[in-house]
Amino acid sequence: MIAILGSGAFGTALAISLAQNGGDILLWAQDPDHVAEMRNTRQNTRRLPGPRLPDNILLTDDIGALPADIPALISVPMQTLRGFLDDHGATLGARPFVACCKGIDLETHLGPAETIARHAPDALPAILTGPSFATDIATGLPTALTLACADDDAGKTLQQSLTTPNLRIYRSTDTTGAELGGALKNVIAIACGASIGLGLGDSARAALMTRGFAEMQRLALKRGARPETLMGLSGFGDLALTCTSELSRNYRHGLALGRGEDVDPMITVEGVATARAVTEWAAELAIDMPICATVADLCAGHLSAAEALQTLLSRPLKEE
Ligand SMILES: NC(=O)C1=CN([C@@H]2O[C@H](COP(=O)(O)OP(=O)(O)OC[C@H]3O[C@@H](n4cnc5c(N)ncnc54)[C@H](OP(=O)(O)O)[C@@H]3O)[C@@H](O)[C@H]2O)C=CC1
Ligand SMILES: O=C(CO)COP(=O)(O)O
């Protein structure tokens, strides 16, 4: 049995895929009405309308009822992870906690696996990340993800249990590289969306992706990440997906800003808070992150998309 805590689009998609392996999947939502709705309709109409929830997905709002020892996949937005762990970490006790979110905490500047290590000290922290749209996973399209866990034996066990016929899991011990790649690519996706929204074309987007990747590497390597992790699914792979697809909420958020359209504050767009967190953090570490800083200003309304473009284009010329 595997528990998935958080019934958003991603948690639900993972539950549907993992259910193919035959064992029971416990899917927890914080709202009892949401649980009742999913039980009655066998669909998650609020967050992932369409795909049917197989019968071996057991729905619950009782987090205290989780069997001991089974891994808990935590699929809540990054800015709520710390509060979730403070509320439920002790109840969940010692077991693998697999973070399924992407971002950097605004207050602590920690990524998901680091947040688990700090706020749920009894848990074994791991992270599941990489290029994957919830709708692709839920509809059975082939998807490859990285499972990073510093304890390689525990990582191997998780890799086995999270692999499904359509979900191919690669393993890493570099949790820092995996969590920073997943967090930072969302910020660059907002920049790419904005450039397309402004009508700047595909060449400008390729430049932003490349220079954005240079920023991702700069910060991650300084934090001790391994270069090959950044080149892998959780870094380059997810950057490529998110910067080029309108299925991405981060990319669509940027598109709207570029076009001067309103954005919906109820949609989970992890790159907005992460842009701010990473800009503050990079300043503390004296790392140059001009694209991330410009995205932070754009999202905060301090710059228009056209001004953001001008900010980047007017920077002093430098060696690549
Ligand atoms: N969607 C995707 O394609 C992918 C998403 N991810 C990552 O997964 C994470 C979650 O995203 P996603 O599932 O899309 O988000 P959604 O917006 O679809 O759903 C967020 C879910 O989190 C729940 N939630 C929010 N705060 C809490 C809390 N404090 N305690 C318990 N539950 C809470 C919400 O519950 P409620 O409805 O009650 O508010 C909701 O069910 C993000 O970090 C995202 O980057 C990763 C890969 C793919
Ligand atoms: O992380 C994702 C794809 O890997 C999902 O991207 P969005 O959160 O931008 O929709």
C-alpha cells in the first residue's frame, strides 16, 4: 500500500497510475466534502476532471488512519508543505516522505526535501520530480521521473514501488539537484511564456531557456548539486517540457502577463513564489540570477512585460 497525501491534479494522477500495480492506494484530501464527492463520482472533478479513479484507490480524510511504515507521497503546493508537515508530521511518524512538489519555501529558502528533513525529522526524505503533466500520467501516456533519496537502499525500494507500466522511475541520491532543478524551471517557464506572449518568437524563447538553464546551474552547483542531475530529467528535462507547452500553468501564467491579460490567483503557479524566494536567496549567496529576478519583478507587478524585456536586453555584454 502507498499513501498519497493531497488530492490535487498531480496526487490524483499518481494514484491512478500506481493503482495499475494492483495494490491499494490511499488518497487523502484535507476536505471531507471533497473526499465524499470523489467517493460518489469516482472522479476528482475539482482538480483533475475526466479520468476515472479505479476501485483500489481508497479515499480518506483521516490522516491518522494511515498504516505504519507505508511510504507517504506528499503532493501539496510548495508554499503549504511546511505548514502541512508542522500539522501532520508527528502523526505520520517515521516513514519515507516523498515530496511531490516543486518550489522553494519563501520564508526558509528550503526546497521540498530539505523542508521535510527540517520539519519532519523522523521521516526519511525523498523527492519525486521530472517532466510530467498530471493529465499525461492519468491517461497512461509514458512518463519518466526522477526519485531522489540520499539513502540509496531506501531509494531503490521506492523506485520499485513507484514504477508502473507507464511511469518509468530513475533513481538518484542527489536530492539537492533534483529539488532545485524542479523549482527553478518553473521560473524560467514564466519568462518563456511572457516572451511568447509579447510576440518575441521562438528564437528569444530558446535564448531564455539556455540562459535560464545557466542560472539554474549556477545556483544549484553552488548549493552542492551534481552537474549530471541538472542535465537530467529533473533539470533539463522538465525545463524543456515546461517552457514549451501550454499545458504548463507556469508557462500559461507568463503568456498572460506577456499579453497583458489577467491571471487567476486560484491556480497553482509555483514559479511565482519561487521567483521571489530564489531572488532573495541568490542575493544572499551573491549569485547573479537576472532572469529569475526579472520574473520576480514581473510577477509582483513592479515591471510590465515590455519593461522586463528591456531590463534583460540592456544588461552589459559578457562572455557566455
Ligand atoms: N499538475 C501537474 O501537472 C504537476 C504538478 N506537480 C507539482 O505538484 C504540486 C501540487 O500541484 P497540483 O497537484 O497540480 O496542485 P492543484 O492545484 O491541482 O491541487 C493542490 C492540492 O493541494 C491541496 N492542498 C493545498 N494546501 C494543502 C494543505 N495545507 N494540506 C493539505 N492539502 C493541501 C489542495 O486541497 P484543496 O483542494 O482542499 O485546497 C489541492 O488538492 C506542485 O508543487 C506542482 O508543481 C508536479 C508535476 C506535475
Ligand atoms: O511540473 C510540471 C510538469 O513537469 C507541471 O507544470 P505546471 O505546474 O507549470 O503546470
